[in-house]
Amino acid sequence: MPRNARKEGFSRRHRFAEQGSFSPVLRGSRKVKGSLAVVHAVAASSQTSRLGIAVTRRLVPRSTDRNSVKRLIREAFRRHPLKKAALDCVVSLRERFDAASLPALRSEIGSLFDCLSNADSR
């Protein structure tokens, strides 16, 4: 295991505890929109950021594709400095997902996280 594996981990403190607990984040006014995804954000009550993923069967019908999208989003969050910015974030898709657009989604999620971390540092 690499030395920085713990630092880049996705522990329980970076997740929402129970079902429906990220609905206040979805109702918040701060969002960053891309062509494929939307990231909703609210200032966190703790020192660490938390991530919620709202990927529905209606937008991603195949379970393997849903799991790939979730894994991609978690990996992007895990490696991004936004993880330490004390924000609660929820990522959702804007339209029906096609597996061929996975690389585009990866780059867009990274840029949306960049926008949030830049706005948070001001």
C-alpha cells in the first residue's frame, strides 16, 4: 500500500451518513453546472468535505454503467483538493448517460470541482 493511500482515502467521514441526508444540499442555492453533470455545494458543518452521488436508474439504466459513474466521481473527489475544503457536495447527472462519454465526464467532474475549490478559496 502506498504511503499516501490514507491521505487520499474515501473514509466514512467523507460520506453522508444516512439515506436522504443530502437533500439540504440539493435545496441549496450554490451549484456549478456542466454539460453532463451538476455539483451542488453547501458549507459543511465539520472540517472535512462530504460527497453525495445522485445517479438514478432513469438516467443510467445499466447497473454496470451506474457503478462506473459512481466510481469515477468518488475517485475524482478522493484525489481533488476539494476534499479538504469543508464543503458538502452532491453530484448529479443532467441527462441520460452514454458509456462512450465516460472520459468526457471524468474531465468535466474535475473541472467542476476546480470551479468549486477556486470559488471557495476567495
